[in-house]
Amino acid sequence: MLHGVLPYIGIWDRKPVGLFLIFAAIRLIPGDGILTYQLVATLFAAATAWMIARAGRKLGASGGGAIAAAIGYILWLSLLSGRGGQSPVFYNLFIAAGGLLTLRLPLLAAQGGRRAIVLNGAGACLLAGLAIQTKYTPVVEGAFFGLAHLCYLRRARASWLAMGGAATLWAGLGLAPTGLAVAYYYWRGPVEFQAF
């Protein structure tokens, strides 16, 4: 990709464009490419484990329990096909961050923070959209984030009109990364768009 080759045209694979972009960005880092992507994957896994520990604390786990959950994530990665540069290593961080935002909902709703819920949902759904451009399966988690935010927006006494607007915003943000990829291939022309 760094030499102008495009996914689906010069590189055949069905993975989302975002995963290719992650690896292209990693390749910009000087040094041995294989070692570099392993180090970056390790950083992503460590950041995800940190998010899991924070989520555990937010849910009431003790410090030791939260750390055990984070360590458990790291240990189970290999058993669940997430080792090395596999896509879950990268998209799990986006989903964990979106999940952490979603855990704020009870407090935001109790405070009647409708605007805060809308902004929180925007962040969670955009993170899910980034995950979807790393692998398509996190669409389920993205839908959950949106639905959870809608439920809590209603608990905060938002109008149906406001809820519809928020849902539209969140869906748009969740689809935006994929929409950008589609638009790029459409802009390139009919042959490239068909290959996409």
C-alpha cells in the first residue's frame, strides 16, 4: 500500500480497509517490519487490558479482580486466535474503549445528562465504526452500544424526536469509516468500485 497498491485491486483479501491501513501505518515505523508489528500489537493488547481493568473497577471489582481480568484477557488472546497481528488484537481496543464509555450510562442518565449521553454515544459508536473497519464482526457490539445509549437516553427523559436524532447520529458515526472506504473506491472509478 505504501507503494500505491490498493486492497481488493492489487492485494486480494476480504478484510476491511482499516486493517490494511493499520499495517501500512506500522510499516512506516523504522526497523524490522515483523518485529515492529508484533510490538504494536503488544501495545494494542496492553491498552485493551488496561481498558478491561478500568471497566472491571467501574463494575465494582477489587483492584486485584480488575488486574486478574486484564491478565486473563492477555492470556486468552492466543487461545482465541488473537495472537500476533490478528485483527482482534487491534479491534478489541476500539470495542473495549466503546464498552468503557457505555458503562458511564447509568450515571449520565441519573444526572439527566441527555447531551452527555448523546456525546458519549457518538464516541462509542465511532469507536465501533473503527472496529468494523478492522473486522466486520464488531457490528454486533456497535449495535449494542447504540441500543444501550438509546435506552439510557430514554431513562434521562429525552423526547422521541431527540432519540431519533441521536440514533441517526450514532448510526452515521458507526457507518462513517466504512462509508469513507466505499466513497474512496467509488471515487476511483467503476472498475475499482466493483473490485471493492
